[in-house]
Amino acid sequence: MSEIANYFLYRTEESETGLPANCVDDLNLDDLFAEIDYCNSSIGRQYLYYLLLSDKVSGVGKQEALLGSLSANTELRDFLSKTLRELNKPDAYSIVSIIEGNNVEISRKEMKVISICRFLPFLFLALTLIAHSGYFLTLFVVAFITNVVLHYRCKPKIQGYFFSIPQLFKMIRQAERLAQKREFASVTPCISDDLKEVEGLKKYISYFRFNMTLDNDMAILFYIVAELARIFFLHEAYAVGKTFKLFKEKSAAIHGIYQFIGFLDTLFSVSILRENLPYYCLPGENKAGERLRIRSVYHPLIENCVSNDLVLHGKSALITGSNMAGKTCFMRTIGVNLLAAKALHTCFAETFEADLQMSLLSSIHQGDNLMENKSYFMQEVTTIKEFIDKSDSGNHLFLLDELFRGTNTKERIAIAKSVLSWLVKNGNLVFVSTHDLELADMLEQEYELYYFSESVKEGVLSFDYKLKKGIATEHNAIKILELCEYPVGLIREAHSLISSHTSIFIPQ
């Protein structure tokens, strides 16, 4: 995924916000991306990945008319697919390196020298042949040796672009073809201006395309002849200098063309995705007094997933239940659907109504960080502190699984209650799962209470994965140990301790 993630990483390095790495891991977004990716081009995959992880509303929702055309008009869709497949090469991933703008440059002084020296061997050779003079022959040799030095000084600068520049040329060419279709050009109104802007650049980058072909596809003899020509006329050095200068001048236009290609491929992917889903809906706006309304929501990565319904008004959601009952999976389902609503204008549900401006943050998978010498608990403390700081700005969706399980019960409950009460301030929405039933009593004014349940019948453990209102009442942990054939004496002692258990008192 590293090459696919390059564009997302570039945008975040440019101070654009996106999902943190732990959230990507918590929601298995790399797996989700693989499931929704129907792109034809490497550029499209990079752009789709960026949209999914950007945690921002994309422009897909404004293109429902075009999505309808792609679904109904197979000729239009086939044309788009065929054109984009020309960019379905691993080399095309490297175009991002050009967009980043960290390209090497040839100084203005050096370019002046190259501009003069590229004509001198031909001039002195011609004079030698005309005048039959050893003096001009000597000058020819000196000029040729000078060009050899200049050529091989510039050659390392181009080697990193042997793959990206030919793909850049192809990207511009395919964008020109697509922009001829009114339906596609309307997606990016300024695409014609961007294409005009890079017209002068095409002349130079077409040389690199030819150069690449020689280096790889033709016989060694032709390579040698071409290399001598490049030295004699300094074609390569001159083209390198002009190209890098134009990269800087035309960077905005190049980026615009990249986005044009990427967005069209994303639309293609969305159109195919919708056809392959069991059902889907378009995201809707919140009804008055509601924070979230979902009906028959499911997770696209789970085969035969049990769907669920939920309506939240002024409160957040606290979910209880045993392990494997579905708590964490349901929270992931909420997060995945919010991101899909933003990026793809598509939800895995019959109804999904929420504020799409909510930013998503999660703490589901926590672990020891050996590189930073942080324990599980300290790692979680650091993460939650970041959430608290961000919560002040409001309108966040927090997904939290078993807060502070790395510490003792008494302090865990006290801290969790305080954190959860804090996070719901300023219009934030919180989904939290817990085994601590005490939290349900403490937070019932701020959180709607839900649970998932399981049953053990005739030695068989089963789950229905349906979300229910209220608090989990089943206590089947010891029964599960019995099913796993724990020693009888151990089970008997556990039951005895349960019967004499005294609830933990948490001072108010």
C-alpha cells in the first residue's frame, strides 16, 4: 500500500489534515480500500485512497448525474475505463514525486553553458570539414569532451525521473482525450485551462518518453547511437533543465490534471461498487433533533453481516455486552459508513443520516509501543489526551473501545466516567463499548444505553449480533470457560466468588 498511499501522505505533509494512523488501523481501512477499489489507473487508486482517508466530504455527491450516466451508458463507461487503463502501470504511482515539487534543478548559469555548448561540436566539426584545419578539429574534440562532462553531470539528475516523466506525458495525453467529452470536462471546469498551461511542457517531456523507449526496448546498437547523439547535442541535459524549470512553473496545472484523472477514476469505481453491493443508500441530512439515524446498516467486509438500526437524539451511545457479541464490530460499522458517506457519497445501509462534517477519531486497537517505551496504558492515555484537546472544537465522532483496560477496576471506572462526560461536551458524538456496567448507571443522562447479547444452550455459544436497548444482563463468561473444559474446581471457585462479590463503590 505504500505507493498507493503516496498522494495521501503528500497532502498531509502539506498541512492538510487526515485520519491518524491508529484510526486507519482501527477501522481496517486498507482492507476496506481493497474492497471498494474498482479503479482502472494507478492515479485513480492513489486518489481514491486519499479521499477515503482525508476525512472530508469529497465532490462525489455533486456528480450523481454523471454516476447515473456511467451506470446507464455502457459506451461512455467503457470509453472512460479504456482511457484510464493506459495509466494502469506501477510507474504512474511516481507522478506524485513530480507534484511534490522537490525536483532537482539545474542552475541558470549552468543552463546558459549548456545552451551554448550544445551547438559547438556541430559548429567546429562543420568548420573542420570545410577548412580542413587541425585547429578546428582540436576545438571540436575539446567541445565534445566538454559535452561529455556536462552530459554525465546531468544524467544522475534525470535517472530518478525515467519512470515518472513518461507517465506524466501519458497522463496529460489521456486527460486531453477525456476532456473532449462534455460529461467529463464538466467535472473539473478549469481542466481546459490546465491542459493549455502544460502544452509547452509536453514538447520536453515527450523527449524523455522517447529516451525511455530506447533504453529499454531497442537493441544496444541503437542505444549507443542515441547516447552519442545526446552527448553531441546535449539533448538530454538541455531537456532536463527546461523540464525541471517548467515543473516548478506549471506545478498547479499538473496537480489539477492529476486530480481530474483521479476523480474521474473514483467516480468509475463508485459506479461499479454500487452495482456490486447488496444494497446501499445516499447519505442524508440530520432530521431536527437527531444526531444520527441509521437503518439496516452493515459492514461491507463481513460476509452475511447482520444489519442494525439506531436513532440517537441528544445523547451519545454506550454499548455493553460480552466479547465477540458485536460491540466493536458495530462501532467500526458506524465509522466505515461515515467515511464512505464523505468520500463516496455511498453508505452501506438503507438509511444513513448524519452530519458529514463530523471528524472521526478512534481508540480501538491500543498496544505497547516499544519504540517509544510506552506501556499499553500510557499509550492509551496519550491518545485520549489528544482527543480531549480536540474535543473543544466540537463536532467529532469518537469511537472508543474498553477505555483504560490497562489499569485497576476502581480507577478505570472513575477515569472512564470523567473522560466520557468530558468528550460529549461541545456537540461531540461518542460511541463507547464497555464491560463495566457501573458506567451505564453513571452516564445514563448523557448516553443512550445499548447492548449485544449471546446465549449458551446445550453447550453451544451463539450470538444474534442485534443491537438492543438497555444494559447487558447475561453473564456467560464462566459458562464459556466451562465450554472450553476448564477444570471443574476452578469453575466452582469462580462461581463462589461471583456469589459473594461486592460491587465497587465509586465516590461521586
